[in-house]
Amino acid sequence: MSRYFGNEILVLPEDLIAFAWSAPLRELAVKVELSDVGLRKQLVSLGVPLPPQGYWNKVHAGKPLPAVPEPEPRRPGQSGRFRIDHRFRNVVPAAPPIAAGGPFASTEVPEDLNELYTRELEAIGKVTVPRSLDRPHRSLVQLLNKEDKKRAKFAVRGWGGPLFDSPVAKRQLRILNGLFLALAKRRHDCQAYEHDGTIYASATIGDTGVGIDVSLVGRDPRRQRGQPLPDGLPLSTPLALTISPRYEERSTRRWQDDKDGQLEDKIAIIAASVIVAGEASFRDSLREMEEQEEKKRLEAERQRQEHLKALNEERLQNLIASGELLRKSQDIRMLVERVRAAMVSGASDIEPSELQAWEEWALEQADRIDPIKSGQFLSHFREPQI
């Protein structure tokens, strides 16, 4: 699989950490054509640990140094690679993605996904969905602030009120909040925003996105997407929660209010499933990437073979042309000999000077089309190479 992504490259975390600890940032920045501030920002944004203040003074003074830190173990959904600016390619070796067949295991991720689910469910523990949104997950703060502003304006103007004030809509937000808080406990980010009265939510498991949708039971969530929940629904209206790893509809999972309990009672199970879905989707993406690379390779080989076939056909035609040109040049030379013999035998009264001029012209034409003297034979002399 390719280790290059446009103007970025994949590198092993340990290699980038080794680079960051190999010299002062101002010296390293020159090598990658960045300012030391710009380099620091890039490394910090990736989570690369940097030497502590005074480290290089200790180096020059020959004092004991802290060990270069090891990279954190790969967590669910993470690629196990850093994606960085292509300007690093001369100082940090590019690395291929993890092989589609694994191994995937780290101290944070078991090889078996069922084991991962069990481990995550235990780590999440019991989840109680808050009955209010007084202490929301940070991803809901902006949305709730907008609701408060609309509520305040509505109190004054009487129009343009909040979008999520109905009992069902508030429950929708509480369910998302409970799920987000459960995922945050396992250090996973979540996002939510409102557009045209609809909440769009997702979780980022490592480097893998998982779409999250809370909708009405009995309705296709794909058709409900982009449509707000209807007003006037009672609080008892059953809801369903759907997750879509990498936002793909083909691999969705769904939970709903049913005889086994309300969605609020299933948040721990759902959160663990979201994490496993992120890891499973990451592994699937590696397989799909390898399949795409293989398709590209096969297509490139097909085009190469077609091109080679065309070149060999052209070579054959040039070979046939060489034979024809050689025969024509030999026919001209034979004609010159016959005409000269006829002149000697007195069969024609052409002046010798005229004969000589004609012979020179005719032999010149023979040489011009002769495939050996003209070099035309070189067009098929060597086997085509691509």
C-alpha cells in the first residue's frame, strides 16, 4: 500500500519522536523548511513529546538525560502512523500503513474484536444518562447556547423559538449527551451541530469517524436524515440510535426503545459498540485500501500490456516495411546494372554522361530507401521496453 497521501507522508511515531529529540528545534526546522514555532506546532498537534526545557543545556554539559519517550500504544481506530508534511520525507523515513491482515494488537487493542468489546464495556462501566443538560458534553455546548439565545429572543419577539424544546427533542439531546460522556471517558472525541433543524452527530474513534443518528423508531433513518423531529410528539415516542462507521450506510448498527429497555439503559453497550465499530472500520479501510491498490496495479499492468502489444505490433509492421524497402532498393540496383549492361552492348545510344548522372541519382534513391543504410531497421532491432 502507498505510504504517500498527496503532499503528506505516513511515518512511524517512534521515528518522528526520534527526529524531534535528535537536535534543537531551531536546527531541525531548517531541515524541513519551517520556522521553529511552526515545527513545534506541527509536532505538538500530533501529540509528539518534545525535550523538556534545558534538555540541550544538559546535553552540552554532559549531564544525565531523561530517556527518549516511547510512543503511546495504538488505541482503537488509530492508524498507528503519523501523517505529516511531505517536507519531512528527507529526515524521517516514510512508513507503509499497517498490513490489512494485521497484526493489530497493542496493549490498548486486542487482536480479537469481541475481546475489545468486553474490555471496553468493562472500562466504561455503568452509565447513567443525566436527566438534564446542565452539564453537557463540550460538543453540545455551542448547540445549547444557540438554543438559549433563540429561547430568549422568542420570549421577546414571539417567533424564531428554540428548535429542540419538545420533550422528544430534549430526550434526543440527553441521549447524545450520555453517549458522548461515556465515549469521553475512554478519551474519544465527539461532535454535534445543528443544520436546518436537524442534529448531525458523530464520534471520532482514534482516526476513524463514526456517524451517530437518533431518529424515530419505524422510520428509515436515511430518509429522516436532514429532517427535524416532528413537533408535538409525546415523550413516550420510541427512538432509535444508529451508528454508521466511516458514515457508510452499508455497515450500520441500530438500537431502539424496546422490551429490553430504553436507549438510556443501553448507552454503555452502545458506547462500547461505537469504539469496536471504529476499530473494525479502521481494519476494513486497510483491506479496502489494499484492494484499491491492487486494482490500480492490475489496471496499470493491463494498460502496460496493451501498450506493449501495440509496440510489438508496430515493431512487426516496421520489420515488414524493412523487407519491402530492402527488396525495392535491391530492385533499383539491379535495374542500374541492367541498364549499364544494355549501354555496353550498344542497345541504346544514350550519352555516357547522361547514363552516369542517372546511375548516381538512381543509386542515391536506392540508398535512401535501403533499411540498413538509412537506419530504418533500428525501429524493430530492439525488443520494446516500457
